[in-house]
Amino acid sequence: MTIQWYPGHMAKTRRMLVQELKVVDVALELIDARVPASSRNPDLAELVNKPRLMVLTKCDLADPALTDAWIEFYRSRGEKAIGVDLAKGTAVQEIALAVKKMFPQLKRDPRVMVVGVPNVGKSTLINRIVGRRGAKVGARPGVTRGKQWVRGAGLQLLDSPGILWPKFEDQEAARKLAITAAIRDEVFDQVEMAQWLLDFLQEYYRPNVIERYGEPGEEEHFLETIGRKRGFLRSGGLVDVEQAAAAVLTDFRSGRLGRVTLDREGGELGEAN
């Protein structure tokens, strides 16, 4: 299936970003370390005509070797990049220091806009920086709707709603955004996404899959094997593959399938190596 999701509030957010960027000094571009190429908004370079600091979030869920490789790759292109673990708050203070170093002559606290795709951790990052739960946080994409300025760690921070781009030309990237919950589950076929994810994991992270689900069965699709083992059955003994698919996606998003990076070859990183 083709995945497209650009609800009306995102068009409004885009207009808001353009307006608010007139008063900010720097943009924190948050990208998901599990999809460090796919979660970069291709429109951002055009929208954000200000200095940018790239922050890789969810590093605790991503393959650490590939996270290091992606950070090194972006730095090799002259882009500033920092990896953070928002669950523990690791490296968060480095962000404030990096921003201040960008504006040594500024007499006031730098104004910082936090931008990124939905559910990438913008509000959580701000809460970590300011040391309190000042911004509303949710697990569903699109929870932050209005603009919110907060102050902390010598910065003025503007949270912004998650924004995607009007059309996904790259459906591979769209698939990965769906799997990482940047796109609402109602928009795509969860069975299709879960099966793709299982195929990917069996190719690159097979031990993780076996540890969680055991060996794939030979007589049926792996998703059905998982559903049967978990007891996801309908009347007549048929496997509820929709429930099994939802469970697999939840396992991945919560880290129960180990530290996994979906962007690993064939894209920007592959071109650099």
C-alpha cells in the first residue's frame, strides 16, 4: 500500500514555523536514531534559514555502532550532530553548551526552535533541558498542537508540533516512519508493516528475533507463528494476524527486540562509505 499522511494541522504548523523562525537564533533538528535518514524532513533546509544543530534521539533504542557511524557521517559533511538518550537524559546538557558556543557574542539567552517529525521526542527533550515537565508529552504522533516557549539551561526554547512533508516520494522512508510511530497506525496496514519489519530483522538482527519469538515456523508465515505462540486466536483456531502485527510493532517501538537501526545501507550512509 502507498502511505501518505499530511493532516491539516501540519500545513498550519508549516506556516507557523516560517513565521516563528524570524525570531529564533537556531533550530534543533531532532531525528530518530533508528531512522536517521528517513526521519529528516527534506523540506527543512528550505524552511529553516537559520543555523541548525542535529540531535539524534532514541539512541537507547538504536544500534549503537550505526548511531556512531551516522553521527560521524553528518559531521563529515560539516553538520553539527549530537546523540542523546532521552530516557536517561544522557548528553542533554551538551546541547545547551553547543548552542551557546554558536553565539558567544549574544547578550541574551539564545532563542531555540525544536523541530522534527511527530513522536521524535521534542517535548521530552525540552523537559530534560529545563529540568521539569513543562511541555505536555504523549506517545501518539501529533500530541503537541500549539506553540510553547519555555526557558531553561540558559536557553529560550520553542516547542513545535511534529511535521512531516506533503508527499512521501520515498515509500521506503514512509514505511520506516510508520514502523517508528511517526505516522498514526490508522493510516497504514499494520500487518504489512510488521511483516516487512520481521523480514528486515531476520536479515540484520536475527538473534534478536529468535530470542523474542523463537525460530520461525516452516508451515506458515512468521507473523502467524508469533500469533499462534502468543495465543492470538479467533474462533475456529485462526490466528488474529492483526493483533500479532500490533504486538510486533509494540515490541519494536519499546525496545523489546533489542537496539535496532532501520536506516543502515543504500542511503546517505551507504553513499558515504
